[in-house]
Amino acid sequence: MERPEIYQHVIDALGRILVDKDPIRDDALITELFLDTQDFEQFFSDLQTDFGIALPLRIKSELSDLPDSADYHQMTLDGFVDVIAKEMKEKRLAKR
């Protein structure tokens, strides 16, 4: 799956969670999405199922605790798509 397809899956997953949303910008910070802990759990679950990967626990934990996360409070959606693409690449390489 190419990066544009990954990005669209991420946007679709957010769209299922965010009922009243403004258009999601490419450079939107994850903190701007106003997801609560349950929303993040659903978001991560949907993406892990869609992509067949396990997102790193540290990232999931810290993103769920935004805006208190020192490491990920400035992560953009594009940055998050990069994390997913990296995990998918590592999964493909591990299968070889």
C-alpha cells in the first residue's frame, strides 16, 4: 500500500470518529483533533485492523494522553502516517 492510500485510511478512520469536524488539514496537529481516550482506542484499533500492524505501544500511550505528552504533542497527521508506513515496511521486511 502506497503512502497516499495510508493517508486516506487515516483520514477515513478519523472521519468515523469525529462527527462534527472541520476539514482535516495535512499539517493538522493530532492535538487539534480533540480525541478523548476512547476515541484514540477506536482510532488505533481501526488502523491496526486496516493495516494489519501493531502500532508501537509508546506512541499509542502518549498520543492517548495528549496534550500532556512531551514527545508527541506536536505530531502532525503526516507524521503519524509516516509511523504507519514505517511499521508496514518493517512488517513486510520481517516476513522475508
